[in-house]
Amino acid sequence: MDREAWRRQVIETALDPDLPIIDTHQHIWMEPPGAMWERYTPDQMMADMAHSGHNIIGTVYIDSRAHYSELGPEHLRCVGETAFAEQVAQESLRRGGREAGACAAIATYADLMMGHAVGEVFDAHMAASPRFRGIRYMTAMDQDLSSDHWWAPQGIMKDPVFLDGFSELASRDLMFDAWIYHPQIPDLVELARRFPDTTIILDHLGGPLLIGRYSGREEESFVEWRKNMAALAECPNVSVKLGGVNSSTTGWSARDLPLPPSSEKTAEIQRRHMFTAIDLFGPRRCMFESNFPVDMVSISFTVLWNAFKRMTADFSDADRRDLFAGTASRVYRIPIAG
């Protein structure tokens, strides 16, 4: 059974279909970067927007390490990804209707280990798209994880050259998407305090780990994650994405299960972490994400957004508007009609 057929074993109708949603974390892969993932083309992305039953009014395109230019200086080839995302955004608007709003904001890649010279790359990204908002630099690492989950040298967020590159963001009003695991959150706290004028978005709930040394120690992992998140929440320049945790590192991946989880089951498993993050940061600094197509290995688009809606069913209308679209609109500077 292929993955799409596996997901179709659990079909749900979208809840609260009129609630506006900005999906704050999506990738596009014409070809998957690894055997565990699937293709996710612009047409597939817009099909999810149009046919999921949810009111997806915008998406944020995030660094996919794909679509780079094949010509020009090596350090500028990553700008090809921003140009690609801009083309997708324009095609989305041309189609209109439920397919409009794709790639409404773009955060791609630049090598911060260039130091101050990375400013040239930032400027080229900005010239390639008016929707360019900043970068994601994959800093995730943990000594217990295999190289499949390790994307950066240990302590990179303290490296003086990295810090020189990071310092080039604020003057351009650009932001930083941080992908880390929860033991690294103290390093991000230090970074946020060092650069209080730079907007930082913490991806994937701060990467709670439930494997390696945390295997079988879920409560200890949660307590440590919460302590670190509480310290980060004291930094007013940091917001957090709620999602991206249907993965092997959290232990919540459904990839090897005979049936995908329902929205009720997903909400039950993830509610404590989600609610804790919302309590610490407040709805105006939290935003939901699908992390498609990465999380697609565990759950369908419609069911995932139903899970988020079930978790927040008792929230006020104002708080739900922030969590599903308002915070993303403010942080990523995405206009909402009306």
C-alpha cells in the first residue's frame, strides 16, 4: 500500500471550514530528498489548499534545500529557491479561489557561516521576491541522534562567525526560523537575548525529543522541555510554531502503524505540549503549522488541521484567530483581506 492509500484509510470532513488559516511551514519537493519522504509539488500543495475543506488563505514557504540555481557564484545559488517560490506564489494568485495565497511569505537559506559577507546573499533574496522574509538555518543536532537527524555542528549558535552572519538580519528587517531540538533551547535563548531586535521563530514546538537518552522517559523530557521553553518565552522577540511533531524524534510518528491516527487521537497525544507552549508564549506569539510534506508520512492534511481545531475548540474566537492566522499575518507580514 502506498502512503496516499494508507492516509485515505482515515477520512474526515473539515471542522470549522470557514476559520481562516495561514499554514506557517511548508516545503516543496519535486523529488523527495530521502526515501522516508514523498514528493510535494506546487500542484499537490494547491490541491491541499483547494480540496482539504479547510480555509487556507496563505502558506509560508520554508527552506527546502531545493530549486537552487545551477549557474553563478556558489554562495548565491540558493537564491534560486526564492525565485522558484516567488513563481509558485504568482501562479497561485493567477489561479485564484482556494488555490490563492501559496507562498505568501518565503524563508529560504543563506549560509550564516559566511559571517558579515552573507549580507550580499540576503540582498539577492530580497531582490528575487517581495515576499522574502528571512531564512531558516538548520541548527538541529543532538549527540544521541544519527546523522539523519543531525544538521549542524554542536554549539553553532555560539560560533563568532555564525553570530556575525546573524547580525546582518535585523538591519534588513529579516527574521530567523530556528529548527533545533529541545536540549538546544538554552543556546537559542542566549541568541535571542544577544539580538533583541531580530525576530526569531522557533519551529516545531522546539523539537521535543523522546528518543535516545529520553526513550521511555517522557515525563523527564517534558519537564526539561517546559523549563527551556519558559526561559525562551521571556524573550519578546521569539514566537513559536505549533506542529511539526509527527516524527520519529518525538516518538509520535505513525509511519509504521497499520492505520493513520484520527484527529481525536492526534489531539489527545499532542495536547499537553501544545497547550503548554500557548500558556507560556500566549496566542499572539503562537501559530500552527502543517510541516507538510514532512508530517505527511504520519497524517493527512485535513485530519491534521482537524486535530488543531479540536485542541482549541474551547478557546475564545480572538485566540483562535491569532493561533490559526493572526500571529502568522503579523510575524510574516502577510496581509489578510478584510
